[in-house]
Amino acid sequence: MVGEEGAPPKESGEDIWNHILSETQRKNKLVKETRTLLVVGSEGVGKGSLLAQLRREEGEARRGIGLNYSFLDVRAEDEADAEDIVSRINVWVMEGDVHFTDLLRFTINPDTITAAIAMIVLDLSRPWTMLEDLQKWFDVLNQHMESVLDKLAPGQRDELRKAVVSHLQHYKEPSAEKERKATISEDTVVLPLDDDVLTSNIGVPIIVVCAKSDCISVLEREHGYREKHLDCIQRHIRRLCLSYGATLVYTSVKDGKNIDTLHNYILHRLYNYGFTQKAQVLEKDSVLVPAGWDSGKKISVLLESGTGDDPFEKLIRKPVDKKRDEEPFLKIEAEDEQDFLARQKATLESGAPSREGEETLGRTPKPAIRTTYTAESPTSKLAEKKASLSDLRKAAASPAKPPTATGKDGAPSEDALVNFFHSLLNRDRSTPLRGKPGDKTYRKDAERELDRLRQQKEGTPSSSSSSTPPTTPTPSTTTTTATPTARKK
């Protein structure tokens, strides 16, 4: 007896358990038929957000270090069985640093290469980096896949490369697929690929995703991009994709453009699901170029925008920071050391003035700049003390000279004071002055010596009328004369 349609039989418990076990075994068997998707791209291109959209999730996929793992559930192609999960795609996302390339051996290896596909993600918000990044990641994939192919048998290696070539040769527009099935026979001749198509065959399909296509409007508004700039970007990217037999897709997570198209194309290449989306190159923010559709002639149509076949770097340049450009910048170029030395040598040999107009060779050089100190600085006080001590030592070392002029208000001049201290420093140590500094006797001797020097400097009437100038007493005479006077007292 059978209940409702599609429900398990209710006659016995054994039949119910058998039905559950059979369904579980069927699903487990289908889930084991997994595929591999490798995603690479530079830092900040939007790999996590794109993967979250492919998984029908909001936000961004979780990030790890080096190599991240996720998966995509694959449901049956038949709409009636859309709820049944028939397989799973293991998704490996490598961080945007080429130093992690050693981790690729865990993603695509000899065990998984027969059911694998690679995807490169670029950033359309920074178009000046796209071509360089694409070539860099193509080189990374090429190097890794060559190491994997070398580990395979020659026959298996050739089969993988032939499968990539066959897909490009047999590609037809989806709209003409039904007519092609009715007319194609086994005797259909397949034309060889052009010389610029699939020059590098790595053995697995490649999809190039230009993410953040919604930023094209920002480029037009803020950086002045026009149709010629967008055509230049598309032209160079398509040429590089053509050489690797890769598919090109423009996507936008923000606007949801081509997300479903990318998901369906991944299933088409991994599970041979039907793909009915046509190639599209007119809409600049939703470009789709399936592998096998493009050619060099179709790419040359983009040259009609009037830019010519200019290099990518000439037209697509990194914008200059306006704030930094407005700041004054003084550029100073230093003269080469050898040129400077050669010029100085010629000046010294010729004896002529130098280029800067300095004094000729042999003249007295300019005095050196002397450092001055502020009055509040303790260093200035120390410098003054050292200078005074140095002057006293110089005066003591030089012979005494008679005073030549009087100071202000008839006071002894500086020369008289110098001679006084000179006589004290050079006096006879065997006959010291009596008393100690501060005693009355010591003070009177000093005052008497100063008075004698003042009178000698001013001169007497008799000495001024005499024709013979007064003789200057020597330090030894002065000391001898002062000592008996102190003894009489």
C-alpha cells in the first residue's frame, strides 16, 4: 500500500528504514564527486565578497592566513530536483602574496587536476594595477601547473591539454546550439586555433574576474575616464586572456551584476551544465567573453575609439595625489663629487678666483665664525671665565709695557691693571708679602702699589719737563722696593 505521492511505503517499519538508507547512500555517493576551484588575486581585490555572493551569503567570507578553505554546494541541473545537493566544489582562496605559492600543492595536485579550475580576481577600482597583476598571477599558475603536470604520465598530461584546446575549438553561440546538434556530424572538420590563441596551455580552465565594475562610474567622475580608457583596459586584458584561453567576466557585488552568470559558468566548466549566456562586450560594466568566442580580429574592433594601439601604461596611469602635488617642493641637486674635486684642483693650480667669487689663493682667509651664547646660559659664564683666565696667562707670558692712556675719570687704564697683576704673578716667591688676603697689612700693600703705579702713569712736573722719559720699573725692582717698606712698619 502506498500513501501520498512520493512518500515512503507504510506497510512495515523495515521498508521505511530501507528507503531512508537508500536515499542516504545515494546522496553520500553524489557528494563524494567533488571538484576543485582555486581563487587567487592581490590583496583587497574583493575575493572574499565575491565568494560570499557565490555561496548566496551576505557580507564577506571568513579569512584565514595564507590559504583559506570554503565550498560551494552543487544542486541538480534539473529544476524538479533543485533541492537535492548532488556534489560539492572545494574552494581554495590564496592570500594576495606570492610568498604563499608553496601552499598551492594542497589545492591543485596530481589527484585533483583532472577536475579543477582556476580563477584570477582583479580590481577595476584600480585599473592601473590590473595588467601587471594579471600577468603576475598567470605566471604563478603557469609555474605551479607545470610542476604538477611533470608528475603525471605523458598520456594523462596530453589529455588535459587537449581538453582545453577542444573546448576552444568547439565553442558556438548558445543560440545556435540546437541547430548545431542537428547539422553536426562526425565528419565535421575542426579548424586549428589562431597563432595568438592559447599560446600557454596549463591544462586547466581559467576564469579572469574583473571585480568592482560599479567603480567605473567613479573613474569617469573623479579621474576623467572616457570610452577610450575603458576600451584600452578591455583590449589589453582580453589579449592576455586570449593567450591563456581564459574567460573574462566583469562582476559587481554591490550591484549584483554577473554573479549568477559566473556561478553558472563555473558549473558549466566543471560539470558540463548548460550555459546559455551570450558574449557581451558593449556594456562596459558587465563584460562577458567566454573562452573560445574571442579572437584577435574581434579585439581590434576596440581600436575604433581613436586611441590607437597605445601601450597600457601610457593611457592608464596612476592618479597623482592633488594635495601632495600642491605642496611646495624644493628639489636640490647635489654636484657630483668628482666634478667638484676636479674644479677645485684646477682653481688651486691656476691661482684664479673660484666660481663662487672667493678670495684668491694666498690671501688671508676669512675669520672663522665664533659661536655666541646667551647671558642666561651657564655655558656663557664658563666661557667668560675661561677667556679671562686665558688673557691673564697671555699677559703673564708677554713682557710688561708702559701704559699709553688713562681710563675714564682718570682711573688707571687696562694696561696698568695688567702690569699690576703681571708683577704679582712674577714676584719673588722667596719674599712673600706679609699677612694673608683679607688682612689689613696685605690690603695696604696692594693699595700702596696701586698708588705708585697711578703716580708713575700720571707723571710729576719735573719728570714731564725732563728730556729723558721715566724708566719703567721691572717686576723684580717693584717687589724689592715694596718689601722694605712693609718691614719698617
